[in-house]
Amino acid sequence: MNLFLTIAIKHIMARKRQSFVSLLGIIIGVGFFLAIASLMQGSQKDFISRLVDNSPHITMHDEYREAKEQPVVKLYKDRVVELRSVQPLPETRGIRGYKQVVDDLKQRPGVRASATLTGQAILNYAGRDNSIVLNGMIPADMKDLTTVEENMKVGSVDDLISNRNGIIVGAELTRRLMLEKGDNITLTASTGQVRTFKIVGIFQTGSLNYDDQQAFTDIKRVQAMMNKSNRANTIIIKMDDSSKARDLAAEIEAKTGYKSVSWQEASEDILSTLVIRNVIMYTVVSAVLLVAAFGIYNIIFTIIMEKQKDIAILKSMGFRASDIKKIFIIQGCILGVGGVAFGLPFGCGLMLLLEQITFEPPGVSEPIQMPIDWSAPQFFIAGAFAFIAAVMASYLPAKKGAQVLPVDILRGGQ
């Protein structure tokens, strides 16, 4: 094997310029493969992280997935029955026995749950009417089940616990209406109920719409405003292992009958789009390495054409066809290993440069950095693909070199 390696290195060094160009192609290919793949994977992980962390893993609604079966349909099961213009009786919407449902969920290991009551309210301030979404929760649960505490700009959720007439609003709303912590605001519900709240906290998520329209307060105050005593219209659930959300949602829905939507179901179209995006991304970045692999194919094919007499002599000395093939495949391996060895640090440099880039997309108030995925799989995929491409590019010309007939070469025939 040492002899094969020595011959392979001599062949590569015989064409230094072409070998360097081929090696440079692999280095650039690995670097850009790693930079683009890590950027795309980083953006995907950042998106899913925001999707999972900023919203419940499971949301139970006060509605049913399918309409209830009507008595007349139950009575005439074997006949053709058609119902039209069936209007449900008016009732106070809400999840019945929500406290027991929440208690049952909390008994499960790794599951956290809390009831919420959400409704629309009008904030009248300085003669202006502003529509906001009023979220009623148990203040102690907000720390564990929402990101409000993490995004607090002024005050904390503890201030809401100590002041049940308090309210937490978004930074964009306070900026637009020139409000501050400690100010009182008056909210009017669709039921006509009017309540005055004191601003005890201001949060900022970076999403202008969310920071302008969402507000959080104690669930008891919202129940009183909405005339829904002891009612909740949603139960939000978070899990230590968010990947099991779909199974738990199906189990909850089968047990309670209420529609339970996991984050995977709610974002199914987005997740399928991400899969397609990954296929396109890996196809594009792989093309860069394939182009570089053609450089290796070209250099080894050229060496074989130039070294046919050397190949014939080696075969005459006892080298077998498989030995000749090994020599040229080793050349591809050397170029592949060299390209990976220098390409990965080059890719790391590109990743560091990308991390320094910040931008402000529409609807976001704070600059965002380019998300980069530094996980080991990205480096392994880039290195492995480049090495395999180099070996495959050397295999075809190596196979042709192994088929050289020494007798024809040595006597001058082709």
C-alpha cells in the first residue's frame, strides 16, 4: 500500500497546477456546501423553535371536530335522511369541566396545562378605540406556559400575581398610545361590561402585530367581563417532549370529545414546505461539489492518458489490474481528503461571516442575526459527500486505466 501511495502522490505532483485547481474546487465546494446547508438548517431550526416555544404544543378548543349527530339521524340509521338549516341552540360557549381536565393533564409526567379565556375587547384611550385580544390566564401559569416572562421589557408576571386588577400589554401598543407602566386603561367587552385595569408590565416579542394587539390578565377578570363565570374556551398544553404532541392530542380528543390540535397539525403545511425546501437546498449545494468532482475526473483521466506507458511497465512488472485501479482511486482519495481538510475550516469561516450579518425584516422591530446551525451532522454531511464525490470521480478513469493492455502499449499499438 505504501508503494501505491507513493506512485499516486508522484502522479499528482507531476501536474501540480491542474491538481491544485481540482483541490481548490473541492475546498470551495465543501465550504459553500457547509455554509449554505448550515444557514438553511439554522433558519429551519430557528423557525421551528419559535413555532414550538412561542405557542402551545397542544391547544384544546371549546368546539367539536365533527358536528354532533342529530336525533333524527340516530333514529333512522338505515334510511336516507337529509337535514337542512339546522341551527344549534344558543349557549354559553366554553369547555365543560375544564378544571378537572386540567388537573388530569397535570398528573401526566412531563405535561403542563392551563385553562385560558380569550375574547375581544375595546381599549378606549384619549378618544381612540383600539381593538385588542384579551387573554385571561392564571398568572402563575403564564411563566411556564407562555413566553411573556421571557419577553418582558418592563415589570414582570409577578406584578400581575400581586395585582389581580393588573394587565400586561405589548410595547407597540404602549408606544402608539404613549402609555407607561402604572397607567390605567379602560376596556369594554362585547357584553357591554367595562373594567379598568392598571398596566403592571410591558412585553416585546419583536412582532409588531402581536405587541400591538395582545394583552394578558387574570382569568377571573376576563370571565367577569365576558359573563362566562367558571368557563374557559381553550386549554393550552406544553410538553417536555414536543414531538409526542400529536399522539397526546389524539388521546385527549378521544377522551373529552373537544377538538385538540397539536402544533404539528396546526403547522402541517409549513412543515411539508420545509421538507421540500431541504430537498431543493441539498440538490443545489450538491451540484457545487459535483462540478468540483468533474475537475478530479479530468485530472485523473489526463494522468492516465499521459502515463499509459508507465501503466504498461507496471503491469509488465507484475502489477494486476486491481492494483492499477487502486493507485488512481488513491489519487482521488488524496484530493478528496485534502479538499475536506481545508474545506471545512473555509466553511467555518464563511459561517462566522454569515453570523455577523443582521437584518430587519418587515413587521419586526428588532434586528435579527442570520441563524447558523453548528451541529456536527452538517460537517459530517459536507465532508462525507465531498469525499464520496471525489472517490466516484476517480473510479471511472481508474477503471479505464486498469484495462490498459501492456503488450499493445509497449509495441507502440493503441
